[in-house]
Amino acid sequence: MKVRLSVILNNCAVRELIGPTDRLIAAITFDSREVRKDGVFVAVKGTRTDGHLFIEKAITSGATAIVSENLPEQLHSGCTYVLVENAAYALAYLAANFYGNPSHKLKLIGVTGTNGKTTVATLLYRLFTASGYCCGLFSTVENRIGDKVLAATHTTPDALAMNSQLAGMAEAGCTYVFMEVSSHAIDQFRVAGLQFAGGIFTNLTHDHLDYHINFANYRNAKKLFFDTLSPDAFALTNADDRNGLFMLQNTRAKKYTYALLSDADFRCKVVENVFEGLVLSLNGVEVHTRLIGRFNASNLAAIYGAALLAGLTDEDTLRGISLLTSAEGRFEVSRSADGIIGIVDYAHTPDALLNVLNTINEIRTHNEQLITVAGAGGDRDRTKRPEMAKIAAELSDRLILTSDNPRSEDPGLIIDEMRAGVQPQHYARTLSVSDRREAIAVAVAMAKPGDIVLVAGKGHEKYQEIKGVKYPFDDTKELIERLEKR
């Protein structure tokens, strides 16, 4: 496939053009190692390196067009130079134009927020698929084109990979696509060239401050997503979250709310909350669900509202919600033969951990022990480490601090930083076991029939990253194996 350069430059905010635009372009890349003959190289300034340093290499490798924010010192007569204000922003439109603007051919619905993105996007995908639609999915766990599963390396892919997969979804006959939209993707303009039919806001709590520096930047990145929605789209926000209505300020989209505690367009009330599932009242209609916990009641309220706004009937939506099961690694429950309840959850932020522990404590009888295994990732926001340990220690009967994905950091030092948040009265009930596999084994060995073991932090992940190497590791598999060996 080749596309004329003049076509793919549409909406790229070109400042200056040197050279012809009637060239046929075979590929676009922002990685100089992937440049092809008759390709466009986009010199993006990244967090680790600057693409402008590789312009000469890209031309040597066959690039016939360069998109950059600054001109290189040496210009080649056989190359077209396109100067833009922001290369990352231009890349998003280049990618969309190159693949024929596939988001215009689909009903693309984005989900953003700190917690709940994966659950809401995944369960909307399942709900609409069960209703007979061919759907696509972009999530932290996996990407899907209909029934075809594609590996997910980022919560939201780069603009080229995303538009390539969206084109594949359109070609496969998908009608709806559900996408987790991360704050990084918004801030880095990865979704700038896409047309969304709707946007959903779940909540906003402490996360990613290693990247955004402060909470205001993080919040504003989320808001930018809603600011750029079209008047034909819908914006659905959580009215229970103190930042929910802020997201709707200045959006041109049609505004809607959902809530458990506040007045809202889509109101949810928890009738019953047990380990077997939730009984909810959704806009006055009672529905039994297989999901557990108040945080999932909020997720289901978002799903209910979005499904109706996107075109499902009330009857199909309620029936579909009653059949939904948890997304992988999100409050997944298993049991041992002697009655120990094991729970795996992706909770890796203070608020997510608080929600999960509060949910368990609401449901349990308190005649049993709650044993929590928790860690924190390396090379990420360090300020949340003591906060997470403090929450876990206060809301659990026993706490085992362990490694998560230590990445380049020393697991022992991460645990020490977490332990600093544990209050003195909880010292005796807190252990440190650096090896995650051993920590899970110790937790199960401590448990007695009827006790609850929560393994938090990694959820769906199938690896543990240590010193730049990803080793196979699956919390659910490890926990189930230990429960079965009792």
C-alpha cells in the first residue's frame, strides 16, 4: 500500500514545506531502525531520546520524507522536509491518514480514569459481542479484533500500531471498538488523530506522578480527552468522583453522568453485596450480577450508561450485564477444598487497594483472617509505596510485603519504603518476604479454613520484571496451585 504524501499531511499543522508532496509513501515510522524505502520518518522528541538525532540515518535507510520540529543542518535533494510544531501530534494524524482514517468507520468509545478502565472497556466489549456485534478492544490485558487476540504491550498503543489495528478492525467488519485511554497516551498525542463516538470517565486518584510530576497535570491530561470530543459524541462521567464534573467542563460532547451516591442520569444502587455477586438497582430495575464489590457497582453503572448511549436497548443491556464475569485479574475469586477464599486483583494504587480491601471487609463475617500480599513497582512513583502499605496494614489482619515488578530497583529497598508507612501498632502483623512466589505460599500456609487471601498488584500480568528481564509469573496460577495443595 502506498499513499501520496499530500494526503497523509492533512491536519498535521505544517509550518514549512521543502520539497514535493506528490511522493508515494510506503510506510511511516518514528523509529529510525524501522525505516523502509519510500518511507516517512517522524522525528519525535521522546522521554529518553530525540528523534532529530537520527534523521541522517533514516535518509540513508531510504526515507524520502522527514517530519520534524527543526530542520537538520544538511538537506538532501531527494527528500521532502516537513516542519511541524509538534512531531508527536503530527504523527497521530499521519498515521490516521495513512490508514484511511479507520476510526471514522467505527463507533470508537474511549475509557479513561485511574481505576476501572480495563473492567469497563473489556465488559463493554463482551456485552456488545454477546449482543451480536463484531467488536474490537484495546486494553491493558489484550487487544482483540473480533475473536482474534493480539498481545497488548501498552494500555494504549502508539498511534501507528493503533491505526493499523483499527484499520484491521474496520476490514474485519467491526461496528464498535472499546479502548482504554491512558493519561500517557493523551499527553503524548497518541489518540489525537482519532474520532471518538463517546468517552467515559471512571475516577481519578493518585497514580503516574513519576511521569506527570503533580496531580494537576495528571488530571488535566485526562480532561484533554473530553475537551477534544466532537459535538456528535457523548461524554459520560462519574458524578461520585470529585473530578467527575470537572471533566465535562468545556467539552463539546453531549454530557451524561452515572453514580451510586449522587443524582445522575444513570443511577445505581447496591441492593446486596456478597462473594457470590452483586444485586443492583439500575435506574430502578433490579439485576443480579456476578461481579463483586461497590467499585464494580460503579463500573457496571458506567457500562449500563455507555451501552444505552451507544445504542443497545435497556432490555439487552440489563440481560447482558447479568451474565458478565470479571475481567482477568480484576477481583478474581477462587476457593480451596477446605474453604479458603483466594482473591487476585490488579490493585496497584492506594485507592484501588483501598477499594478492594473495603469491599472484602464489607462482605466478610470478621470471624476469619484477611491476609494480604502486596508490593509496589520499581522505577515508578515512589510516594505511593508507604501509603499503600499503610492502607493494607490497617485493613488486613496479616500483611505480607513483597516484590511486584522491581524493574531496575532493589526489591528489598522498595519493601523498606513501603514498610515505612506501616504504623507501629501493626508491626507484629506485618511480614516482609521479598520473593513473590514464596510470599504467596506463606500467605496460604498461614490461612485456616474460611480465611481470605488477597494477592494484590499484578492481576492479569504473566511476568515479573527484574533487572530488565521479564520472568514468567502469574499470580492467579500461583495462588490456585497453593490452594490446591492444601
